[in-house]
Amino acid sequence: GSSAESCVHAVRTQLVANIISASWKVERPVVPSVLVVMVFNALLPFVLYREFLPGLHDVAEPIRTEL
């Protein structure tokens, strides 16, 4: 995908890893953190698109026309 998508994927992977490692450190059941990760993964695209889509659109439009 685009560099923005790979950046989002990298950030998401890092955050998920942080959540999981934190849940292991506090020795709580993993199920709640898995649910948090699922909800987070479901909501993250909407949050990112709403926050960053105008800027990304301005950046992506010239690139898209070149492609």
C-alpha cells in the first residue's frame, strides 16, 4: 500500500504489541486486552480517517493523478 498505510500498520502493530505486553506485565487475563485490541483495531481506521483524511487527501491527490 501507500506509505501512509504502512505507517498506520506499523503504529497499530506497535500499539497492539504494547497493549499485549502491558497486559502480561500486570498479569491480568489476556481476554480483556484482546477485546481492547479488537475494539481498538475496529475504531482506529475511523479515528485516523476523521483526523487525518483531509491532510492525506491533499497529499494523495497529486500522487493518485500521477499514477
